[in-house]
Amino acid sequence: MERAKARTSRPDSGWRRKFMVEERSVPFTERKRLYTTAWVLIITGLVLFLVVLIGVLTHSGFQRLDQPVETWFLAHRSTTVTPLMIALAIAFGPVTLPIVVLVVVVVWTIRARHAWRPLLLAAGMVTGLVFAQVLAPLVRHPRPPIGSMLFGADSSFSFPSGHVLGTADFLLLLAFLIASRRRKRGFTSTAVCVAVVLILAQVVSRLYLGYHWISDTTASLALSMVIVGIVMAVDTARTVRVPGERVEGGHSQTQVDEA
């Protein structure tokens, strides 16, 4: 009887531990740096987004770059580059990217000691989706002419770019949530560089294929900065502990889970 009870209680206790928020010990200066970076991202992203939004609503300022940038991309299209741009649009599009995110979140949740990071990734992605769905019908920014689109017609509103927002959120959040636990400067630099290159490639793809203006993609980058900054601040507040700091319940976990 006692063995049976032990066997049945183990899965429950393990499942409860998985959904306990992980805690990690870092120097005070590192925690300060994390908070500073988070607030810089949030404030910079908000300011940039408001600048672009005001320009789009008033047809002035940053929005004046839309037509010249579109004209430049139209003039530099080639049969060699077009397939690559289409591949990027598919890889990070509204069909493929949600599947990739779902697989990553589910597998990561199952394999990780704590489910905090994959659930935080999922929350960040959902937040970006909500922003895109709410803002588009409110701003009502029309897309470039259908005749300039290279991968089928799309008459929906274009502000912000869902492709760019989803790509930026996924890659930047994933880079932060992994690199912040590994705490290796080389790995962090590489992860951020790869994320930035792929995000910029997606921006170029949306402009090249004729589905967005530069104001749409810039607004998406700004929103992603805000989302990543908020996730970084929440993660730091909930998981980071300075050595010697009192933790509620008298429990402090300093071992880093690199799963």
C-alpha cells in the first residue's frame, strides 16, 4: 500500500515542481543590468512606435519614407532574389510560425525542469498576436498596391506587420530566455546576432514582396522591443535572486537549469 501511494504521488509532485517558478542567483550588478536593458527596450520601443504611429495617422513624418522605400525595392527585384524572399515569408508566416512556436513550447515544457520559460515565450507570442489583431483595424493603414505584390493579393490592413512582429518576438524572446540562463557572453552575442539578421531578413522580405510599407515593419520592431522588455523585466523580477537576499518561504534555488 505504501509503495503504491508513493508511486502515485511522484507524478503529481513532479508536475507541481514543473510549474513552480525557477529561481536563480546572480550578482547585483547583473540584475541591475537586466532591469536597465528591459527599461531601455520598453521606453525606446514605445517612443519609436508612437513616432511611427503619429506619422501614419497624420500622413507626415516617418510615413513619408513609405513611398520612396517601396519604389527602391520595386526597382531592385530580380528572379534570383524573389524565391528567397518568398521562402522567408512562408517560413515565418501565419501558418508555419505558429506551428513552430507550438512545437517549441510543448517540447520545451516537457523536457525542461521548470515550465516558466516556455510559458513566458508563449505569453509573449500571444501578446504580439493580440497587438497585431487589435491595431490593424484601428489604424486602418492600407497596404501597397495589389499589383506590386509578388505572392498573391492581400487587401487586409498592413499596420503593423504581423510577419515581422511574430518573427522578432519569437527569435528575441527565445534568445533571451536561453542566453540569460547560460550566461556565456559568446553564446549571447551569437544568439542575438542570429536573431537580428533573421529579423532584418524578414523586414526586407515584406518590403521586397510588396506587402508592407517601411512604417509597418518599423512599428512591428518597436512593438517587439516593448514586448521583449516587459518579458525581461517580469522574468528578472520573478526569478533573479542576489546572493544573500531573503526569499519568501526561506527557499532559494541557485542551480541553473540550462534545458
